[in-house]
Amino acid sequence: MEPTDLTHLTWHKSSHSGTQENCVEVARTPSFAAVRDSKDPNGTALRFAPHSFAVFLQDLQTRDEDTRT
């Protein structure tokens, strides 16, 4: 992927982070999902293809459900 200006994106913090500063933020577009450190919003962001990011989120949800049982 080529470098892209990500400053125009709407970034979201996980509802699980509450008021904590040690978390990641995610911005989604039709062509990619970007993930960045909330403490360094001007730093590097990782970009993922939409399908790859969806698989990652599904895996996290499955792991979370497994720890509840």
C-alpha cells in the first residue's frame, strides 16, 4: 500500500478502553482499516485490507468468547 494522509479519517477507540490512554484507535474506509496508538495520533498507523481486518476481529471475538466459558 502506498502512503496515505490519514488525518481526515474518523478514528474510534474501543468501548472497552474507557478513559485509559493505553489503547489503539481504528479508522475504517472501503479500501482499508487503519490502526494507530492513541497516545501517538501523528505516528505510524498500520493498514489492513478490509477482509484481513474482519478476520482479525472475528478471531478476537472468538477468543473473548472462549475465555468466558
